[in-house]
Amino acid sequence: MGFFNKLKQGMNKTKSSFDEKINQVFKSFKKIDEDFLDELEEILIMSDIGMDTSVKIIENLRVRLKKEKIQEEEEVKQALREEMQRILEVTDISLHLETKPAVILVVGVNGVGKTTSIGKMANRLAKDGKKVVVAAADTFRAAAVEQLEIWSKRAGADIVKREEGVDPASVVYDAIKITKEKGADILIVDTAGRLHNKKYLMDELNKIQKVINKEMPEADKEVLLVIDGTTGQNAISQVKAFKEEADITGLVLTKLDGTAKGGVVIGIVEENKIPVKFIGVGEQIDDMEIFNSSDFVKAII
């Protein structure tokens, strides 16, 4: 199954929710007027896109409809897709991993699918011919290290791990050394799933970043925040909390196949100007793709 079909299938709940409501608006209104646009705006807000972002999309759509004299249903839908896509492409969506080695630091709260995402990313990068090392720096949960080891083996990546409770920054230090010794292309670093009220975990994240910056000053670095699509508006507060502790360069979307709240992605990108870089579209190891905004908006409308 191709990526777009996987995405379409994975986004089915979001698409059903969107399409059902949007189609109802077209049935209820004989023409594209202000009342129609007000109703459409309400649908966007109710679909977890967020108030400010929904207002912006409809305002831009209003200008286009008038300027391009759009009245046909499919043309309106296409214009809506394009306005959403414009938001999703507001920043650089490409991955910057040109140096050898390069680093991907992965952050996110517990339960969002962080470990699984690392395994899938490692697998994808390995398929692209990259030699990958994974650092198991979430040393506070024994299960996290075990799970990461299973995924790393499946992806054909080397893993650097230590016993539970060891200082995470020291694991990263060892992993950097091994990455250089093996001549690996990319080091992926797992970190403890932290919440904004766990100060000691924030401090650990800062220590890890200092080690990476000191030991690999010239390396390209991606700091990716894993977001669970099922959490809707709660994901927005997670982004804000992590932005205070790390220079987030991109988002990884997970669990979109289990939610009707996929629209939240558009609000997160608009509010934070952080691009989506990877998207998970299933449970298998190859169900992780580089984000494509055009495919994404087609999959929800």
C-alpha cells in the first residue's frame, strides 16, 4: 500500500468527521455566502483546528472566493485544502541531516509513541542507506530501554544502553563516542517522557543537549517532538511546554489512525511555526513517512 493510501486509511476518522460536516454545509446552503462561511468556520473550530487558525483560514478563503469568483463545491473544497496546505508549509519542512554524523534528539511525554517512532525512523533511515545508532537515554523506565532495543534490532540499528537509573547524559556521551567510532551517519537519542511539572526531567533534557552541543558542535541537529494525534487541543500545551526547554525543529505525528482530531495539526503548526517532519500511519515498522502536506490535506478533505 502506497503512503497516500495508508494516510487516507489512517486519517479515516478525521476525514469522515470533516467530510460529513462540510458536505452538510453544502447541502444546507444554496450559495456560497457569509452564512456559509460562518458555518464552515465553526466546523473548523469544532474539528480541533483552533479558533485563531480557523478564523485565519476562513478569512483567506473569503478573499479567494471573491477574487476568483469561486462558487462550485469542488472548487471551494480545493481552495480550502490549499489554504490549509499553505499553513502547513509555513516553515522549512525538510530534514537537515547532511553532516556525518548528524543527530536526532527525540522528546515527548510518556505514552505518545516516542519509542515506536524512533524505531520506525531508524528503519526508514536505514532503508535510505544510513548507518544508525540509537541512544537509550530514557533510563528512568526499564521498559522503555527494552522496547527501544526490540525496535532498534528490527530496524538494524545499533543501540547504546546502560542499566536503569544511570545518568541519561552519560548514555548520550557514550553513544556519541560509539557513533564516531563506527562511522555511523545518524545518532537518534531517546529521552525521558517528561511533563512540564517534572523539573528534574527538564534538567536532564538540558544536560543531554549540552553534551550533544559540546561533543558534536558541527553536527546537523534535529530536535523532534512526538505528538499523539488523539490528544487534540492538549497537544498544543505540550508543544508550548517543550518549546521552553528545547529548540524544537519539527514534529512527529502519531496515532492519527485512532482519532477524529487530526485537524489539530494545522493549529499547532500555525500557532508555533514548527513544521511536521514525520507522520506515523499505522503499527508496522515501515509505517513512518516524511510528511507531505498535500497528501495530508487531501486525506482529510
